[in-house]
Amino acid sequence: YSHWRLHILESGSTDGTLALVERYLSDPRIALHSTPADQPPLDILGNWARILRLDLSDYLTILGHDDLLDADFLAEIAALIAAEPNASLWLTHFKLIDSDGALIRPCKPFPPRLDADEYLYGLHTRRLESYATGYVMRSSDYIRLGGIPPLRNLLYADLLLWYRLISLGYLACSPRYAFSYRVHEQS
């Protein structure tokens, strides 16, 4: 799948991110958005707030700095959107990996469709698990809802956004595994 754009939101990285990213900036689909050197680095809320000001495509996903999309993730999501155009949030199944990228286990299975109440019930009963990576939404919905809510310490901010987005329609989930969420001690 080749119809994509990548916005990299960088703010004060000290791990060689800029040097790595600069190798790919000749691809017009990739844009780097760095905090100016004369400004203090943004915290995660400030960095994520920048998403609302980007020139976005019709759909977007947010990827954590060390999570992984499989090579067929975009094709799988495009097929899911075509099959479920009335959904308001799309997801594939995913793998949980450790810091070295080794498989811990697959995620708990999602049904093909969930409404907002079913999603919330599944989380509270631990029948479902949800992380901040892999969800795809309409950019216009993301902007209309104000993006990731600025909850203190970001506690459940992503889950609240997913709930609000699902409330606009429903969550559609592919049975295929197309991304990996990296588990940390603080995850």
C-alpha cells in the first residue's frame, strides 16, 4: 500500500533520532516536525497537541516511538475501511513484544465489531486489552474531538479517546495480526 504520509513529531531527542530520520526525508511522503532548538522540548501532551495542526490525510494512526507496524498494516486497514465504511475506529489484532522485539503473546481476541459500551465493558472485565497504538480513525473526527484528552498523567487518555471515537459509530477489527505493541515495565 503506497498511499500514505508519515509525520514524525520530534522534540528534543538525544538518541540519534534526527540523524536516522534525515536519511528518509528525500521521500516526499515523510515530514519531520522538530521543536526549534531555541525552545524547550515539549512534553508528550504538547507533542501530541501538534497533531491537531498538521496537514493530515483522511485517516490517521498514532504510533508510539518503539511500536511496530507490519509491512501489510496499511493494506489491511485500507481493506477493513472499505469493508466497514460506517465504522468510526478501525483496528487489527496485534502482538505484544518485549524490549528486544521477541513475542510475549498475541493480544486477547477482539470481535469483528464493538459498540462503545461493549468496548468499555470488555476493558473493565479484562476480556479485551487496549494500548495507544494501532487504532485508525478519520482525521476529521480526531480533530473534532480535540485529539488525545489532556488528562493528568495521561491516565486512560487514549482509552477515553477510543471510547469517544467508537461512540460516533463502532469499532471494526480485522482478525489479522498487523502490528506489535512493545511492553515495558511501566506499560
